[in-house]
Amino acid sequence: MVTKKEIKLSFVIALWFMVLTFPIMVIKVNTIKHIVIFRWENLLWTGIVCFFASLIWNYLLRIKEEKKKSDTKDDIPIVHRLLQNEKFRIPFLAAICLFAIAYPFVFSMYHTSILISALIYVMLGLGLNIVVGLAGLLDLGYVAFYAVGAYAYALLNLHFGISFWVVLPISALLGTIFGTLLGYPVLRLRGDYLAIVTLGFGEIIRIILENWDELGNGPRGIGNIPAPSFFGHQFNQHNSVIYIYFVVIALVLLTIFFVNRLENSRIGRAWIALRDDEIACEAMGIDKFKTKLTAFALGATWAALGGVVFAAKTSFINPMSFTIWESITILCVVVIGGMGSAIGVIAGALVLILLPEYLRAVAEYRMLVFGALQVIVMVFKPEGLIRSIRKTYKFEKTKE
Amino acid sequence: MEPILNVKNLTMNFGGLKALDDITLAVEKGQIAALIGPNGAGKTTFFNCITGIYEPTEGNVKITPPGKPTQKLQGLKTNLVTEKGLARTFQNIRLFEGMTVLENVMIGRHCRLKSGIIGAMLKPSSQKKEEKQAVVDSYEILEKIGLAQYVNEMAVNLPYGAQRRLEIARALATEPFLLLLDEPAAGMNPQETKELDDLIIWLRDNEDLSILLIEHDMKLVMSLSDNIHVVDYGRKIAEGTPEEIKSNPDVIKAYLGDESEDA
Ligand SMILES: Nc1ncnc2c1ncn2[C@@H]1O[C@H](COP(=O)(O)OP(=O)(O)OP(=O)(O)O)[C@@H](O)[C@H]1O
Ligand SMILES: [Mg+2]
């Protein structure tokens, strides 16, 4: 199972880590008593943990290599297999539906509210997936459009008393406009340059919100944002959470519906072509710039929609909700979930958002855990948790 | 009759390097023309210049699509050149790896279809029809090229020769009148090369295409071409039928080196 070579390698790695971490793990200087304490037991622990971690790591790497060799036919992820199988498809989807409908009535408000956050991330993830996963444009300022949506609802409601349902399309439009305006100059850049510029833009929006007191109260933010109403009827707090839950579910379903259609459309294919090879894409008669711009603007539209729901759910927003970390989290959802794969992104959002909520230990080291996950996924499953599969077509032979 | 592609005095400088030096070349309708020359002669650069990937330093490029007036091509973006009816393949295969074989061909259909983003989301019946037609058309192209068996495979998983053919299929899907092939036989075995030979002739005769190809395989070039253009160090050194080229002293010199210098 484990070869001698691997044991030797792990042993060396453990030794190396013991040396590396010696200053921080072992030596402790007490500046008051002027003494140095050596915690030798820590050295031992480091060694043992590193040794076994390395063993497992190498073992998994080997398994992966062997698997790659043994079956050349690419295996389809289990979720896709379930969805393709006629017999399982209906019960599978029905079970999910039933669970989703029953959830807020079975579980407490606290749990429902957490699931709402996760579902908002599903929306955001699916939106960013268009930009990053399909079109291959690394956008690190996605949160800016999220902020646009949230502030649009808060401000329009504050000043004009416009309701959630009216703001929803307005903010979607605003998202599209902002996406186009930003996309127009920056989409001429590619790769890393694009990432840096969008990162800067995200921060600019946040800093403007923080410093422009007249617009949105600066860092104090805007409170008392009303929850959505149901044909003019305002629910009490408990029911309103349930209501928002169903609103989010509906929006997520709508998103999945559209994203699924887009993926297998003329435009969606052009996005993927652009991601795979820009030059060949242009040589096939696709307008590179226009195609990029539609992806960028559409992604922004979904971010803005997510923002409106977020504002309605928390009833209070301030610029702190729209930091760079938010962009990074959404990006993690897409990359870990599976770039370009809608099902992967949904799974990614649920795992990455629910995990820190329920495992408090993880919450403290959230970014650390995300980073580690990222590395693990990149090494063992470079295509993400659930990779995307392309649509297949059936044909009867037209000739002989 | 006006030649289908008419290139005059094309020059391309990369800094101090003259990759193309005053090239004049014409392709007639229904012709299979070949562009040959030693490595680094500037053949690929020539393709890149007429398809708008590079902007040539000097010269002009005109096309006369069948049944249409003569028009200028230089200064157009790559995708517009393709829309005008020039399609190309690449020397180093550039397929879309994240897509199936059929989808690769459907990308070629892109510039002949209309549906936009709203259409994709709402799927009105016109869009559905267009999409269905695109699938059928693309499949037909695959059948013609002999790739129908791979229709739902991922493009990367194809054998090498099939990948090269897929590049041709993809180019055909854009409905070109002139096909530019950059070393289509590179890396193919004799059997595959033979099939390619048949395919190219079939394309000219049945698809009403003119073809300009770059190729190192002399046997293929000599058997296929109606007209051969030879470039060396960016300059055109000869033009003529296969027989003329075979016996042209300048061409022999370019390929075998200047023997008088060695002596
Ligand atoms: N983008 C570029 N920048 C600078 N020099 C270039 C560029 N593209 C090509 N060249 C140079 O132009 C010359 C011609 O290159 P080209 O690729 O056109 O040759 P080729 O005839 O296609 O050769 P091969 O048969 O090897 O494909 C070479 O010297 C090459 O180094
Ligand atoms: Mg070349």
C-alpha cells in the first residue's frame, strides 16, 4: 500500500518541517522574566503530523495517477449521471424540491436564514461563473456590482419608497449598465491585467461608499431596509424570513434556468470558445470584444440582483459588507465548485458558505481553510468538485 | 475575371525583421494554390496578415467573392474577414478543448446565426429553429469531412489526424469562398495524408471553394496544386505550375542551399 520510498520521503519532509517551524513552534521567549522556554513536545507533534500528512498526500497522488491510467474514458460525475438517468431523474429532483419546500417549516429561523445566505451565494456564484467559468475573464471586483444592487435598493427605498419588487428589475438594469460601463474600457486587457483593474474597481466602489456621506451615510450604512412585501402585505419577522427564503429559491431557480439555456446557446458557446482560444475564436468570426462585454454585463446583472436580496434580507447594509474578501469568496465558490459547471457552483456555494456557519472552528480560519481547499482541489480535482459536461446530441444517420 | 484573392506588395516588419517583403500574389476562382518555402520563410505570417491577425506594414489585399464586387480587406478585424468569406486553419492546432466536436463546428456557424442574449434566455421559436438548423448543418459538415463518428467526443480526445480534419470542418462551417490551410498534413501518416489529398480535391469540386494551402509535404503539394507560389526570407522567388516549380533553379537553390557557395 505504502511504498518504502514514500515513507522515506515523508520522513525527510517531516524533518524539514521540524527545522522550518522550530523558531515559532518550539522557542518561546518570555520577555518579562527574561527566559527562553523550549517546548520540545511541539517539535514531536509537528514531526508526527507532517509525516502522516505527507504519507496521505503521496498516497492520494499515486491513486489519482493510477486511476488516470486505468480508465481513459472520462468518468461522468455522479450528479450528472443521476440527472441523465430517466429513472432517477424525477425522484431525485422531487426529493430536492420537497426538501427545499419543507426546510423553513422543519428547521428554525436561524437555520433558514443561514440557508438564505448560502442561496444568495449560489446566485452570485452562478453569475460570476458566466464571467470567470465560461468566458474566462478573471474578475476580482465582482462585489462592486453586488454593492450596486444592495445600495440601489436601500437608497431607492429610503428616498422614494420604491418597493422590493420594483427595485429588482431596476437594479438588474443598473447592474447591466455598470457592467457595460466598466467592461468597455477594461475588457481590452487580458488575464492578470484584467484581474488587477477589476480588483481596483471593486475597491474604488467601496471607498466611494465609505467616504461619500451624503450618498449612503458612509461607514454608518443604511438601516431599516424593508423586507419584500407580498402584494402589499408585510409579514411579521418570522414569516418574513420564510418569505424571503422562497423568494430566493425562486430567484435561484430562475438563475439556473437562464444559465442552463445560455450555456447551450450561440452566445454561451462563443464564451467558452473565447476562454479556450481567443485567436481561433476570432478566426471563426466571433467578435471578441462584444462577446466579452455581454458576459461581463450579464455577470454584473446577477450580482446586482443578489445585492437587492442581500439588502432585503439583512435590512442593514454598510460598505463593510462589500470588501475584497467577498469577491474572493465568490471566486472560491466558482473555482472550487467547478469552473463553468452550474451544478458544481451550486455545490461549491453550499459547501463553502454552510461549512463555516456550522463549524465554528472553521469560521475563524475561513480564508485559511478556503486556501487549503483550493490547493487540494487544484491538485486532486483540477476541474472542481463537480466538473462541467457538455450537452450531447443524438442523430439518425442522414446518409447510408 | 478578377482573381478571388488579390494581394499586392504586402510587407510586414517585426521591428528590424522583414518577415514579408513586397509579396504579390493572386488566387483564381476554383484554384488550389500552394504557398511553399523553407522554415521561417514567412508563410504563416502571410496568412496572419491577410486574415487581420497582424496589420501589415504596407501593401493591400483585395477580394472578389463570387457574385460580389471587389472589396478591400486590409484594416478589417479578424472576425470581419471571416464574415467576408475567408476561413483558415492553424499550423499548431487550435481547437476549443472544452467543447465537443459538434460544438466546435457550431462555433464556425456563429457568424452566420443571429440569436442574441435575450433570444438565448427566452428561446422564442425563431431561435429554437435556428439552433436546430445549426445542429443539423454542423452534423452534415462532420459527415462530409468524415468525422461523424466523433460527434459527441470532446475535441481534445480525438486522434491527431482527426483534429486536423476538425479544424477544416470548423472553417467550412463559416461558409467561406476561400479556404486557407496552414500545413494541414503536418504530423499525419501517409494514409491520413492520402485521405486529406482526396478531401481537398473533393472540397474544391463539390463545395465551390478556392483553396490556398501552406504545406511542406512536396508530394502532396505537387499532386494537388494548380499553381504554386514560393517564398524565401519573406520574398517571393517563384510562381508557376508544379512542373515549372520543380525545375526552377531559384527554388532548388532555396531548398537545397546555394551550392556554388559551398564549392
Ligand atoms: N509575432 C512575431 N514577432 C516577431 N517575429 C515574428 C512574429 N511572427 C513571426 N515572426 C518571424 O517571422 C519569420 C517568419 O515566420 P513564419 O511563422 O511566418 O514562418 P513560416 O514560413 O510559417 O515557417 P514554418 O514553415 O516553420 O511554419 C520568422 O523569422 C519568425 O521568427
Ligand atoms: Mg508556419
